[in-house]
Amino acid sequence: MDEQRARRGGGPRRAWGGPPAQWRPGGWQGPPWHRRDGADEDTSPRWPWPTTLLLTVFVLVGSNFASHAQSDREQLDFLARALLVAGSGLLLWRHRHPVLVVYGTAACAMLYLGAGYPYGPVFLTVAVGCFSAVLAGHRRAAWGALGMLWAAHLLVAHWLYRWLPPRHDTAGPWSQEIAVATWMVAIVALSELARVRREQWARDRAERAQASKRRADEERLRIARELHDVLAHSISVINVQAGVGLALLDTDPEQARTALTTIKAASKEALGEVRQVLDTLRAPGDAPRAPAPGLDRLPELVEQAASAGLTVAVDTRGAHRDLPPGTDLAAFRIVQEALTNVVRHSGSRHARVLVDYRAGVLTLRVDDDGPATGADAGGSGNGLAGMRERAAALGGTIEAGPRDDGGFRVSALLPVKTKEDQ
């Protein structure tokens, strides 16, 4: 299928959230960091042909102009041009062998100046070599090459000038040495600044990638928690009603019909909520088609529990207030999961739900009289973990465990900050 799509001009299909496919010789492939081991691809740095050629031309032309302006120096000949081309040509390897390049360009500049040729763009090759070495992390090599060049210039200008061309040359002024040293320090400083900026950009990219991955993980966890809560509750109701329907199918068809009707309603509601969760995956930026459930749907939850054979008494205390959407959804899911665990794991057919609105905090409590059937009344899977995660995300707490009288209690404290509390 992927080959057919590639022939038609489209890339192969990829999983949601996966890396984009790219065209490379041989067909569509993923990015290099997803390539299979042993795949053939050159990961070495590219050869900087364009910039090297441009620098070579600039150095040759600039040195020619410098030769006309410095008539007291040796005029350019074959050796001078060979040294200029060699120093510039070494820059072709600056990404692969930066240490060799920085020392090589410095050596070419030393020979060029020692032969008495005019000052000019020859120093540009040393600057580029130093810049590349510092960016590659070879700071000592860059400092060493520049120090070697400065020491050689010092010797030539103040001692060896007697035996080196041009003839009748005199010692250079010390101000010239200060200018050369200042130029070298400036080159290293700019290189270090570029290195620091590049490292900062790399850290920023890594932090952004890590933050993006963390947000994606949190979103996947949220979706998994939503699906678990929706499906666990609805399937528990369906399971109970399916057992009732099978048991009464022959003896009481009407009661069996009622059980099937409950199964249909529960499955329809579950499908609707699952579709709402999945819609956020298909179009993350779009608003949900239906509002998220909250405590205003608590009567529906009680009715569903009753259809599963569980009698639920609800006690509401305090003045009712509109909760923030996240807190409202978490409260509903916590009560839903607690009642689901009663249906699945408790022998009691009675449960009590307390909803207590206080200033700055919402208290939820779900009790059943037990005993546990097969497993703990509170469940042992992802239910309690999901409830704790929901409460912790809001800065709240969850306590769940058996009571002294043999029942089981789930108690939640969720901080609430509404307009009335501000």
C-alpha cells in the first residue's frame, strides 16, 4: 500500500503523532533518527564547497589589492598564491577536522607573513578556522593556533626580519603587535559568544522537545483515564444487566426486556462519551460537541447504579455552587468510579454519597457496607490510581480503604476557587 501511495505522489501513512515521512533515494523513509540499524546513509558533515570557494576568491582578490597598496612588501608570486589557496582550501575540512584546519591555516599565514608578503585577507582564513574549532568544542586548539601565529609574527617583526624578505626591512612598531593581539582576542571572543549562543539554542530546543513530550504524555494519560472511567462504569452496568437478562430470559421475559433496555441505554451513553474523547484526538483545537459531565449529572449516575441493582442515597450539604469545569469533571468521575467499584467488588447493594460544598473545598465521600467479593471493595486496578491522579492534578487528596465496620470508604478533598472565594 505504501509503495502504491508513493507512486501516486503521496507519502506512506504514518501513525498519529509519528514523525513525518521523507523522500530519499530508494523510496519514502522516516527521519534519520528512526532509521533501522544498518541502513545506508552518510551521517558525516557536509563539505562546505560554496563558502570555501567564495572565501578563496575573496582572499586572492583582496590580497592582490593589498599588494598594490603595500609597495614596501614582497609582491605576490606563485608561492604567495599557493599559500593563500592552501590556507583557504583547508577550510573545506573545517567541519570534519577542525583542529587540523585551525593549525593548518595558522601555519600557512605564518609562512606567508614570514616570506614578506603584504598583510591582508590571509588572516580571514585563520579567523574562520578558529571560529569552526571553537564551535566544535576545541577551544584550546583555537587558542594554541592563534598564540602560535602571534608568537611567529612577534619573532618575524622584531628579530627574524634581518634575514627574511623584504630586504632592508625594519622592526615593526609594538603598537602593531598590540593591534594583532587585540584582533586575535576579538576573534576568540566572537567565537566563544557564538558557541555559547549555539549551546543555549540547543538547550532551548531540547527543553521545548521535552516539554512537548511531557504535554503529550499528560494528554495520553488524561485520555486513558477518561476512557477507563467511562468504559469501566458502563461495562459494569452492562455486565450486571446481562446477567439479569440471562437469568430471567425464560422465567420473566418482561424483566429480561428491561435489562436489555438498560444495556442499550448504557452502551449508547458510553459510545457517546467515548466518541467525545476521541474527537479531541482528531481535532485538538476544536471545542467538544457536548459539555463534559459534572455533578449536575449525579442523578443520572444514581439511576444507572440503580439499574445495576445498587441503591444509592445522596446527601448534599452546603450551598450549591458552580464549580470550575476541571473540578466538576473530576468530582463526577471520582463518584462514578467509586460506585463502579461498589457494583463490581462489593457484596453490598446499598451505597451512600456525600457531597459537601464548603468555602474553598469540595468534599466527596462514597460508602458501602461491604463485604468485599473476590477482591477489595475499592478495586485493585487502575480505578483508584486514576482517582488519585485526578485529585492530585487539582491539588487535592484521595483516601480509600476499608472501614472498621467492614464496609469501604472513598473520601476526596478537592480545592475549589470560584469567583465567590476570590
